[in-house]
Amino acid sequence: MKPLDFITGEIVGILLFFIGLYGLMTKKTIVKTIMSMSIMESGIFLFYITINYTVGSVPPIGQAQEAAFVDPVPSALMITAIVIGIGVTAIGLTMFMHYKQKHGITHWSRNRDQTGSDH
């Protein structure tokens, strides 16, 4: 047994999710919040993709083979979710740019009269 055999895709996905959740709850700047959401999404994608992985399976493309086929539906759903996640991140960053131009601040604030600080 190798020293790092216990580190699997599922564990890394869960760690990424909780790192993103921590960043989402503690960061006060809008850009860091958007980045934390992207990290959470990456953790979810990695978790679901590695849960579907089975050793020895082949993609259902080409000639009929003796090996077991991988179910293509979870992979297709994750590709769709990745595209949606990229779109949400792009829209969030665009909204942030407009918010910064209009109000001049880069952090979450209830009082819009405050001037911005990047902390």
C-alpha cells in the first residue's frame, strides 16, 4: 500500500467543497465570494465524476466490446453543469464590474455611501 492511497477523488471533491464554503462564509469582497462559489462547484463536479468511475469500464463509443460500458448520463450531466457554472461565474463577474463602476466599492456592504476598501 502506497502512503497516499487513501486520497481519492471523492475526498478531494469534498475538501474542495468545504474550502469553497469556508471562503463563501468568511470573505467580504465580492470577487472572493464568486471565486469561492467556483471552488465549491469544482468540488461537486469532481465528487460526482469520481463516484461514477468504475475500474475496467469503457466509454460506449465504437464497436461492441466485451467490457462493461460506462453510463454516459452522469458524465453528460456534469458537462452540462460545468457549462452552466462557467456561465454563472461570467454573469457574476460582469455584475460585479457594473456594481464597482456604479458604486466604487468591491466588498459587500449594506450602506452604499461607504467608499470601497479591498479587505
